[in-house]
Amino acid sequence: MMKKWKERLGKFYKLVYFIVFTLFWTLFVYTIGGEWLYFIPLFVGDHLFWHTFNYTFWKKIPKRKKKKKSELRSWFDAILFAVIAATILRTFLIEAYTIPTSSMEKSLLIGDFLFVSKVAYGPRVPMTPLAFPLVHHTMPVIGGKSYSEKIKLPYYRMKGLGKIERNDCVVFNWPAETLGRPIDKKENYIKRCVGLPGDEIEIVNGQLMVNGAPQEEFDGMKKQWHYNVQTKGSGLNPKILLEKYDITEGGYGRNQNEYMLTLTNESRDAISTFPNVKSVNRRIKPAEKYEEYIYPHSRYFAWNEDNYGPLTIPKAGETINLTNENLPLYKDIIDRYEDNELEVVGGEIHINKKVATNYTFKMNYYWLMGDNRHNSADSRFWGFVPENHVVGKALFIWMSWDKNAKGLKKIRWNRLFDGIK
């Protein structure tokens, strides 16, 4: 009897030690801002309670003899623990993400592998909890849905380490997706948050203005645009453009003396000094030139990629007046994102069967854009990002892979473990 009580007391002490360690470790990680270290208590807990892995493999004789597990059971326990731990990590702490497109070049490159912090803004409780572990929305190999919608949970976000700040690189579920998937199973995108709830944004001849001032710029944020480059009769050396100035997008224009290149400010200034370059001019669409693919897709708003707004980003609790003219700006918010029944009857706006002349927003919204301004499908094309679509904050690059290089040059060594700004 005494032996059993000692064993129980030993387990209790282990639990207390584990809780105290986890609390202190969480405080330590929060202090240094290293969210990616939050997984350590999982391995400590495994060592204390579950014994999935042999943490004393270097010792010939274990301290105490245990009934030896079969090889199959050992593999099963190890795999089960790994899946459970990885699922917890992926859902509530940190998730891996790959850059698939060039919308954030040169800040983030195609082939960059990122870690995304879920705790930065607060982990979002899964809205579709019945799902195959470690898979987003589609089953690998066999295809088909990786989730079931038999159980659906309302949106809830746990308390995080902070809030979204202007110029954060944010991963989110693409709100404009129309495939009928649940919010947390929509496609993941990454863009820079350039506008917070309540901000006024405007783009004037390609220059983003936030609350009347030019967008803040800093090291690590490398915006680029399309430029028309004209030479004096001799062409540009593509090897120099690629290797020395890292110009990877663009090509010939109407003839061999004209180029359309995607340039950062630095590469633009460098190209301008070439003795055979006659002119370097940014391609800007004129103001009042209506583009139907630009949000809100209405002729009331003659906007385009380079001349847009002004537009105020909706804020939770804020009330606006509704008219037939400004309704296109808020239609998706009222109807799709905040789940109301919206219709226009005889020129009158009806929300949930009642005439509405104003509307109060239930959620905060954000404006996100790619740093590759002329090659990014972003909020200019599909509008606001609701807070319930936010996944997390991009932390750092753990691997970067250049598919066009050969051998060891495929790895961009200078980008490994770079923080994301």
C-alpha cells in the first residue's frame, strides 16, 4: 500500500514540476519573442509521462526494467505521439508554410519555407474540427476533402501575444474563395498588412498613402513595380540582370530596344546608370481609369491598381450610412462575412428583411497587399480581410529552395533562419 502511495506521490510531483516548468518556459519564450520554442514542453511531458521515445539511449542499462514493447507497438506509439504533438503544434502554436507565387518578391521569394506563429495574434480554434491530421483541405495522393462538416464550431480566437500591426506579414485564408469550403479550409495566402481597422488608405500614382502619409518603409521590405526600360540601340545582358541585380521578372517590349522589367528602387537606380540605357519609367495607370476586375467592381468607383481610393477600413462597432452608391464596398461584409440576408428591393436596401439606412460592423477588417505591387492579387482585387480569416504571423525562413539552380546552389544559404520583416 505504501509503495502505491509513493508511486502516486511521485507522479503528482512530476505533474507539478511539469506545470511549473511550462509556465516558466512560456514566460521565457514570450520575453525573448521566440514563439517557435513553445513546443519544448511537449517533449518534456513525453519524457515524464508517456515515454514514447527512449531519451536515455546512450546508456547501456536503464535505471529500471520495464516490460519490453513489441517492435510494432513501439512504432505505433512513436507515430501516434508524433501525430498528436505535430497536430497540437500546427493548430495552436506554429505551422509551416511555403511561398508559392511571386506576389511578395523580393521580400519573400518563391521557394521560401516559413514558420507561421499562431500565438502572435492568438490561436484560432478550429471551426472544422473533424479533419485528417496535418492536412489542410485536400487529401494527399487520393484527392478529395480532408475534412467533414458534420461538426462546425463558431469563430473564437484565444488570447495572443499581441495584435496585428501595420506592415506585418500575415498569413490568412483567402476571403474571396467561392468553392464553398469552410473559412479555416480556404486557401492560405500571405501578404503585408498595410491598413488596420479605421485606417484610411489611398493609392496615388502607385504610392500607397495611409492616413494621409506615405507608407512607412524599412529594411527587409523590398517593393517593386513594372518599368519600361528603353536602350540606345544595344540590348541588356540578361546574365548581368539576373546575377548582379537579381532581376527575375520581365522581358522584351515592342522591340529589342525596349524592355518591361520588374524592379525594386535599388535595381531601378542601378539600371539607370547603364551607359546604353536611355530611360527608365514606371508603368502607371492614370487616375479615373476604371478597371472592372478591381474591388469593388463597380463603376461608381473608377479605381485601378495605381490610383485607388480613398477608402476607410471597417472597424468593429463602427456604424456607416448605407446608400446604393457605397453598397458595393460593403456588400461582401454584410452578406458573406457577417452572415446577413442582404437584398435591394425597389431601390431600398434590406438587411434581414428590414429596410436599412446604416450598418454596424461586427468584426475588424484589414487591408493586405503584396510588395510586388504590379504582380500581386491582393485587397485591391478582392477587398477586405475579416479578422476571422487571419491565420497567423510569418516568423522566419527555415529553408529557401531555388528550383532553377543546380546542386548545392539550390539552397539559398543566405536566407536560412532569416527573420521576416
